[in-house]
Amino acid sequence: MEKKSSFYGPLIGMAILACMMATFFYLIVRTFLFLQADYHWYEKILAFLLLLAETFTMTHSFGYFLNLYHVIAKPSGPAFSMDNVPPLNDYPPVAIIVSSFKEPLDILEDTLTCFYNLTYPNKHIYFLDDTRYGLPGQDQSAMAAYRRSIDALCQRIGVNLFRRVWHGAKAGMINDFLAFLAGERREGFEFSNFEETTPKLDERYIIVFDADQNPFPDFVEPLVAFMEANPKLAFIQTPQYYTNFETNRVARAAGLQQAIFYEYICEGKSMQDAMFCCGTNVVFRREALVSVGGFEERSVTEDFATSLKFHLGGWSSAYLNKVCAFGMGPEDLGGYFKQQFRWALGTVGLYREILGEFFRNPHRLPVAKWWEYFLSGTHYFVGWVLFIMMLCPILYLFLEVPSFFARPEIYFLFFFPYILLTLTLFIFTLSQRRYGMAELGIGIVLQAITFPVYMKASVQGLLGIRGSFGVTPKGGSTSLPLRALWPQVLLCMAAAGATAYGLNRLYFEDTATSAILVNCLWCVYHVAILSTILYFNQPEGAEHG
């Protein structure tokens, strides 16, 4: 594998540079065509929005290819892999924790059993029960029975149980746990020691899992070895893998969508010391958490927000591209949309802070880190980008807006090199990680039909609306009513109608033939994407029919 990589390295490096140049030249040509076009004022607005959408897409493409360059063509930073794990001569104490908010008992039992079976000798396991038992309107007898079941489960497996008065969701719970380790007993503190020995509360590292993430037995050793050898590392992130990948269409597409992120993007960020925490399957240095005041409780994406605190505080981060744990992905569109809304809301909300921090003190972080935070913070504006790109061909075919269309030979002269180079490089590099074109496509399509969720979340994030934490549903799937999917359905119908109307214009009109044909093709492409909303909205049982 190393010989193949060294052989392809220079070729891929030249291909990456060619993609970057094609992106740059395409944007220059598009900007020039926009400026010289004879538009009415309302056409100018629409054309400007389309140019912004294309600029967004190509900026993020540029960022992706830059990460590729760091990983493949010119490795420029420390690489953390299973091939260079440092020797581990000592076993410092480690806390294995999971914070749970009313998770199903069978899922918790699987997770805690995996914790118990970890081979690391000096570990202490803590179950952080964040369930709110006293809320009005709940079935109090059912909640009391659930609480007793949690107690019995922890006692049977031998897992320490921690509770406190609810605040700040997962971030607040972990912060209260850190205070507990430091000897502080906050309001509502309850601790039950179900281990064979009483922990000394001197853990050097905190390993955090979501309630449905099950680590492999050897999860801890390589991560602790890297942390011991790199004292400025605040955390090491590892990827997520969904066990319902093969049996559920939404989980499969969501897993493939994440695979694109967890491969070259995360490795490239890590090499630039700009990797951010993803909230689970991650080891933290307790000293680093304490030094930045713990997890950020004001954001629903506390992991991303806390990563910024680490980097601003002078700490480093890393990513180990090895599947060390497995869990469950969202099993229907409702669960997936809920997950994506929370991620988008928190990320865009933090983007305001990133910009503020940058303008107040741009020298606090290197340019490479600011660049990566800029890309991550703006990612979820993709909903507006997708909407604009889907809307523009429809408006042109129905209303001839904009009335001026650039000479197609100039457009294609710069568009085709860009799209051909970028798609070829994207598909080839991920094929080296054993991902096929069809697999990649299904993840991209699921993201595309989520555009209304991203649009709503990005607006609320910009307005500073925090939102609330919600657990992604697990254990079965249901269909959403079509009225809940009206943006996708309406835009799909509009694109189909615009295609028919455009073909009619091609038959009866003898002007702007190329422009009409190109926009018809775009509408057909968007109909194909948007119509998959019906495929993804099938309940899990339909998958096996």
C-alpha cells in the first residue's frame, strides 16, 4: 500500500493543483461574465446569488483538495496511524464515560458491557445519568421504574453511577463530573460506586462515548500511547461507524456521507493541527479540559465549540483514522433531520464567535487553523446554496430570468475542465479507501434533500437562537407525512414542470436554444435528486421487501 501511495503521490499532487487552478479560473470567468452582462436590477440580484452559491461550492472544494494535498501529495504535519503507535510503558488511570438522556435500556447494556470488556487495565467506568426524572407531564411510575432499572444495570455490570441536578445537557453533565473528580460536590450530587474497588478520582484521561457507541476491546491503548507521547495534545478523535449501515437506507446514506468527512478531510485537518472534536469516540486530556473551563455549555454542538477553546488556549488536537467503535445511525428521515438540524444550528451559531474572535485578535491562531474553522463554520450554509442552484434553472425556463445568458462555448470551456477534474479526483481518491461511486452518490444525495433543514438551522444560528438538545431516535423507523416534506416535493414538481415547459420552448422557439437545453438538463438532474425523498422516507421494513 505504501508503494502504491508513493507511486501515485506525484500524479495526484499534479491533479490536485490542476483542480485548484480550474476552480480559480472558473470563478474568474463567472465573475467577469456576471459583471459584463446587461442585466435588469432584479436579474442582477438573482445572478449575484447564483455567483455567491458557486463561489461557496468552489471555496469548499478548494478546501477539500487542499486537505487532499496535505494527506497524499505533500504530508506536512504529524500523522497519527496504527503504523506509528508509540510504546506504552505505563498505564495512567483513565475514566470511560457515557452521558445518557433516557436512552433505551438494551442499547445502554450493550454499551456498558463493551466498556467493561475493554482490555486497558487501569480504567474506571462511569455512567452519567442525565435523564430528567422530575419533569411535569411524565408518567412518574414509569420514570421511577426506569431509574431503578438503570441502578440495577450499573450494579450488575459493575459501572459507577453519577447523577446531579440537570443543567447544560451533555456539556453540563461532563463539567459536573469533572468537578466531582476534583473533589467538588455540586447541587443534587449522587454517586454510586459499583466497581469492585473505589476509584481514586485521579484519572489523567477522559474518554467520552455516546450511549449507542460500542468500543472494540483495544480502543484505549493506542490513544493513551499517543497522548502520553504528545503532552500538548488536548484530544484525539476517532471515526464513527454505523452497525445498521447495511440494513437501513437512511443509516447507510448518513454513514457514507460521514465517511467523506472522516477520511481525507479529518486527516488533512489533523496534519494542520486543526481537527475538531465530534463528541464521541474521543479521548481528552483532563488537564486540558480543566484549563479551558470544561465543555462549552452555551452551544448545542459543545464538542465543536470546546475545540475552538482548546486551540485558542494553545492546545493541539489529532485524528486517528481507525474504526475503534461502532454504533447506530439515524434510521429514518425524521431522526436524520433532527440530528442534522442540531449540528447545523450549533455550528453556524459558533461561526459568529469564530468571526468575532478572528477580527478581535487574528494572531491568536495560525492562518491554516482560521481557514479550517472558516470552512467548518460555514459548511451548513450549503442548504441555501442548494436551494439557489435548484431554483435558478426553474426561473430561467419559466420567466426567462436572467434574460441574458453567456455564450455557451465560453461557459463550457471553463466549466467542463473544472467539473471533469474535480469529479475524477474525488472519485479516484475515495476509491483508494474502498468507496465506490454509487456509495458516495447516495450520501451526497441525502445531504442535498436536507436543504430546508440546513436553511432553517443556519438562519436561527445567525440570529443566536440556541435551540435545545435532542437525542437522535433509535430502534426502528417511521415515515414522515408528505406535508412535512413540502419544500422538497414542491421544488421537485416545479423542476419537472420547468423541464416540460423548457422542452416546449425548444420546439416552438428558435432563440437561446443552448441556454434552454442546459437549464432543462439541470432541472432533470434536480428532479432525480429531489425525487429520492420518497426512497429515503420509506420505513425500515420496506427495505427488505
